[in-house]
Amino acid sequence: MSHTEELLRRSDFRFAHRLRVRWVEVDLQHIVFNGHYLMYFDTAIADYWRALGLPYQASMQQLGGDLYVRKATVEYHASARYDEQLEVAIRCQHIGNSSIRFVCAIFRAEQLLISGELVYVFADPATQTSRPVPLALRETLLGYEAGEAMVEVRTGGWAELRDSAGPIRTEVFVQEQQIPAELEWDEADATCLHAVAFNRLGMPLATGRLLPAEHGAAKIGRMAVIAPMRGSQVGRQVLEALIDAARLRGDCEVVLHAQRSAIGFYHRAGFSDRGAPFEEAGIPHQEMVRGL
């Protein structure tokens, strides 16, 4: 019996990465070329780290090592075709002294198409000699597969959270978006409620702030997520923590100025457009509102 036969059900996996087959990935038989399935596994693994709340490069640096592929297997059950939507499911199956084994499966709806295995070794990046899997990484992987939360959102004043929120805002707004530093920092920070999302390594991933209410309306601002964690749920968790705080203090609605690139994110969080688009710090924005 194959070691993958137990993995025939989509429900066996907590994590899955969705993708659509592209034209460039099919062969002359109009099915996905066999080598691309390993690429699908690798793409899903990158998203798996986001689900763990771990920006890969920064996390490995903090853990003092890196992961190297030792073994990769693929077992073919049926073929995927152009433009089909697939789910690439990943599960951490076993953690040894220095190795981590993931089982992988690709589904079309509930039908298993491909199964496989990836084995990584945790090693010194300079010498590529193996090292024991750090306890923090081991506990994070096991905790995720057990259904535990990977991110904790803390709220508090600027004095308490400045050292965590400040570097995120500098990285996202000042360095990445090139907003002048004198526009980023203001006196409102001292009176705001701040929220910061931390992963299990204690690394800050995202932040935002809630300004004092005016006429029953709360305003959320300075929402920022570090680049490797965008597309995960960490920004939504910070947003909901600030909304909950506004609701608890009796505000009737929440208002924010969304950058145009983030409008879809806020629509999915229940916000609606209000008024015409405008520019703020040279970046197109839209005022948005959500009732409480």
C-alpha cells in the first residue's frame, strides 16, 4: 500500500493553497506537464509559512538556520487540465531531530489528482550541516496542525507598542511607499489605541491604530502589514481587533481612508465606499465606512 493512500480526503488537511492552471503549464496532451506538480507543491509551501504567521526569511534568520529539500516524491492519480481550479493541500506529518516531513495532495474539488511528500532538513546555512529543529519551530508546526491560533493581536497605548508598531510603519510607509517621515509620525499616536499582530516567535507582523471617536464615529488608520505576510489573514485580525475596541466603547460606525490598492480588502471586511476618491500623501485613497 502506498504511503499516500491515507491522504485521499480533502478533509485530512487544515491548509490548502488555491490556484488555477495556466496555459503555460499544460503540455501537448492539454494536461498539466508532470514536473509542474512539484512547482505547485513548492508554491503551496510558501503560503503554508504565511498561514503559520512566519515570514520565511526573517523567521529562519531568527531561528539560526534554513530548510533544505532532502527528498521530493510525486504520485500521479489523475490529471489536471488548463484553467481548472485546484487546491494544493499541505500537512506537516512528522518532525524528526533535524528533518521535517510534509505530505502534499492536489485536489480538484474532492477528487485527489496528485499526492506526494517533501522532506526538509534544518541546517546551518553557511555549512549546510544539519541542526536540530528549533523548539519554537517544532511547537509552531505542531500547534498549527492541532488547530491552534498562530497570531496574537495585542492592543495598547503608544508607549507600550511603539517599539513593535514603529518599525512596521517605517518599513511599509516610509521605505516602501516613500511617504515622507514627517507625514507618517504625528501627535495622534499618543492618544490612539494601537494594535499589533505577533507571531509565535514574537515577531511583529502588522499594525493599525484607532483614533479617539468624534460624534460617535471612530477612525482607523496606519494599517500596515509587512510584505511577506500580505495575502494572509493577519491584516484582517488587526482590523477586527480595532473594530471590536470601537464597538466596546460605544462608537456607532468606523471610518477609514483606504489606499486604492486595499479597497477590495476593506470591502471583504464589510466596509462601503463613501464620497469621491482623493489623494493623501500623493497616494490615491477612498473614504470607507462600516456601521457597528
